[in-house]
Amino acid sequence: MLTDAPAEPRRIVSLPNGFRSAALSVLIAAASLSAGLLFWYWATLTSLDFYVRFDNVPTPIQVANAFWHELGDKRFYFHILYSLRRIAIAYALASALGIGLGLAVGRSRLARAVILPYVEIIRPIPAVAWIPLAILMWPTEESSIIYITALGAMFPILLNTIHGVEQTPEILVRAAQSLGASRLAIFQHVVLPSALPHIVTGLAIGMGVSWFSLLAGEIISGQYGIGYFTWNAYSLILYPEIVVGMIVIGLLGTASTHAVRLLTRPLLAWQRNPR
């Protein structure tokens, strides 16, 4: 007598918690951005005037059309490449100076007494205030813009590096000394790894500040760059192009900051894998 074979139980495939959490974050971010776009469209459509006036603000459709038009213009990419080149040079200089001086100030009382007063006096000066003096100091507008950008990016890197070195646990330093480690070995294997999380944070913050400083320089003294593109659009009363420039600045700043975090992630692998 033949009997039906028992049906195999259905396998329920569950998604990993990490994937579900990432997907939920993406959905929330997409919903948030969509809500912002809808509010922008409604405010421009109704010419909202409640403390902030939207009667002269371009609509999202106008900005999208202007963006599409600029994508077909070679000069638009020229502005972007000029800004990226300035950022690369200025950020490299700021990183080298900020990390180097920060390590020196954090470990040397003499360096702290000599360098820190200059830092505390110069740091509060905004990038815009440096523009007239930078034009007088440097032979070309290009070098003055790079100087302003590097100066703005250096201070977050410098201060975070100093803080990271100062937060090195003294018990680890004494333990290394008791084992006969030299000052160089202590610096290389104890101080520097302990300060790395703060240094990485300073590098990410410094990248964002570098864009702010760059745009200030390009608006005032530049002839090329995305900051100049945005200001020139305002001068020519091309309101949609102003928003296009702002969006590009935001995208470039976000992408460059994310790139810094990705590049520095291997330096902090020991935090994720303590074993």
C-alpha cells in the first residue's frame, strides 16, 4: 500500500540583523529626503512667506532642469576639478602639519609652550577674515586659496591629535617603560595607537571644514571652482544654478568625508577585532 511521502518543512529564510538594520536606515533616510523635497516644492509653489521667504527660491523642477543642463557643459566639470585639486593639495598639507604639530605638542612641554599660544590666537579667526591678507602674502590667487583652505582644515586635525595624545593612559606608558622600551618605541607602540581614533576623527572633521574654507576663498578671490560657480550664478541672477552649486558642494563634501573614513578604517581594525 502506497502512502504519500511527508512534505518537507518550509525553510524560512531570515535576513541578517545587520542587513535589516542597514535597509531600515536607507528607507528612513529616503523618506526624510523625500519629505524635504515635498516641503521645498510646496513652499515654492505657494510662495511661503513666514520669516523665510520662498517667493524667489527656485522649485525642485527648475533646479533639476538646470542641473541637467550643467551636466552637458564642460565648464561645469572644470569648476569641480579645480575645487577637487585645491582640496587635495590643501588637505594633504593640513593633515601633515596638523598631525605632526599635534603629536609634538601632546608629547613635548617645550613644543606646547611655543606652538599652543599661536594656535589659540589664530584658530578663532574665520577663513573669510584671512582672504585680504592671504592675497597680499601669496603671489597668486591659487596659492592664497590653498593657504586659506589648509589653514581652516589644520586646526580640527591639530586639536584632535593633541587631545588623543593627552588621553593616552599613563599606566600603559609606565608599563612599557618598566619593560625597558625606549621613548621612540613607547611613542610608536603606545602613544600613536592610543591617539589614532582621535586623529581619524580630526581628519574627518578637517575635510568638512576644508570645503567651507575653500568656498570662502573661491567666492572672494577665485576665478574657477564650484564656489566661484555658485557666486557667479548669484551675480548673474541665475537662481536655479545657485542651488545646483550648493547641492554639488554638499555631495562633494559628503563623498570626500566618507572617503576619508574608508581610507582610515584599516588603521582602527584593532578596535573591531580586539583579539
